[in-house]
Amino acid sequence: MNSKIEADIKKNRLKLSFVGTITKKEFERLYTDVRFAVADLQPGFNVISDFSECRLMYLNGLITFRKIFSYIISNESGEIVRVLAPNRLITKQIINASLMRKGYKPIYASTLEEADEIVGKVAKRDGLRFELDKQPVDIASSNKNYQGHILNISTSGCAINSSSLQPQKGDDLILKFSFTGKSSGEVFELAAKVVRSESYSFAVSFILPDRDTKNLLWRCIVDESGAEVR
């Protein structure tokens, strides 16, 4: 049992090291260890999951593998970076497992050193970013109302695709949207500022009125991704 979980309290970082062939029983043990480790970290903790020394995971452990990362996400993790060695079966398994589910998009690295560098760059981001499938959003600017689709979202902002109108960086907008999944009853109407504008897409930073709104948005995003909220 060389696979292990480490909580770096000083860096507020969780590291998962998967070694050898991972069975369902091994995943269950790691799930228990993750729950203890996460309890020592603060919301926004970043995650490095190292599969570079892993050869294979049994398919009957895939549900527990997903349960591990659902638990991590539901406890308000920051970015998730996965270290994958090229040309290994486990690499194809992990990537295919991620493509099969909508929701958060992990960052991939080929070495631990690269993963550390990535985490250092994204450490100040506010919340994990989730990809959405053509999530409709109503957009109100100072001179026009139009529609678009949210491409990805976090509690700090989102990226939007729209062919109707392209706002300029610095513009103030009002966004109105509701989720289509379990949280479809919640409607958000948020002030936002454009931080990036490109052809047919732009990114905004939310201006959230209070912590309660931020917490509600987080729970709805996680619900929409299919992760279990605790």
C-alpha cells in the first residue's frame, strides 16, 4: 500500500499519490484518508493528484475514484492538478473518466515539478472552475439586453459565449441565469465586470453582494456538476 494522502497545512494543499495498481479496496482506504486530510485544510485548498507511478486502476474502483473527487470538490477545493505519465494505460483511463462527466476541468501536468509550478500560479484563484453545457444566461448592459451561454463558471466569475454583442473590457453588466439540474429552482441575478473580451466570447468577474450569495452559488455549481454536496 504505497499510495498515500498528504495534507500540507502551511501551503493549504492536498496531495494524492497513486502507486502501482489501484484496486477498489485501495480506493476505499484512500477515500477514508482523504476525508481526514481535508478536515485539516481551509476552503480553497489546491490539489495535486499524482498518477505518474500508477500503472492501472480496476474499473470496479471507478465509482470510488469519482467519490473521492466529489468529496474534495464539495469541500470547496481550489484548482485540481493531475500528474500523468505519457503513454500509460492509466493516463487514458483518467482522461476518459474525466471526459465522461461534465463539470470541473482538471489541469494536467507531466511531472510533479510542473504541477507545483502550476499550483503556485493558480493559488490565488477564487474557487474551482466548472465547465457547463450551453448554460443560457440573460445579459443586460447599459444600452442593450441580449443572451449568451456560460462556458465555464466559478464563484469569482465566468466565461460567456455570445454572438449577439461583444462587450468591452471594463463594461458593467447584469447577468441572470438559473441552473438546469438539481438546483433549477435557484435564480441568480449578479452584477459583473468584463475582464476579458475576444471574438464571440468574454469573461467577467462577479460582484457578489455577500458571503451567503457566494456560498449558495458554490453549492448550486457543485450540484450542477453532479458532485455530492456535503
